[in-house]
Amino acid sequence: QVRLVESGGGLVQPGGSLRLSCTASGLTYRLYDMSWYRQAPGKERELVAAIASAGGTTRYADSTKGRFTISRDNAKNTVDLQMNELKPEDTALYFCNAVWDQRLEYWGQGTQVTVSS
């Protein structure tokens, strides 16, 4: 059974930092492209950051470039999202996503990030 479990969300003040982590199990992790998505109330789910299976290629939403950094550890089956200079508009439920060969896709349950003073 494939599981993606997110952790690290919470309440942070504007300008602060959080580090999200996702641990995967039940799949051949090194084969999967990994991503972080987020969904704010009343909005569609959007891509935040993605990293290729081998870890060499990353991409970011324009709104997170320069502030967020995605990384992965294929030995530990984890993907992290370091979020700096957080803004109230970053408030959302953040999801971990795994995709293999555009055929298999899995989602975590999400972790809440709230940026507020």
C-alpha cells in the first residue's frame, strides 16, 4: 500500500519559515517525480514546487521562486519543502504528490500551513 505522509505544517508569522517533509512508503521511491501542491479555501489546487526522480531538475511556481526550496533524499524516501519569507497568501493545505511515468499518481493527506500575525 502506497502512503505519503506530510509533516511540518503549523502557524507562523509573516516573514517566518517552515520546513515541510513528506515520507513515502510502499513504492519504488527513486522512480517517482515528487511535487508539493497547495490548496487554499475556495481556490484550486496549485503546484508549488517539483523535483525530478533523480533530483537534478526542479521547478517552482512564480509565486514561490526564490523563497521556497524543494529537495529529496532517495535513501530516506523523503521530499522536503523549505519555505522562507512566508506571506499570508501562502496559507493553504499543502499536499505531497508522487508521479511515475505519468501513469501512477499518489497524494498525501495534506498538512496545514497558516501564515498570520
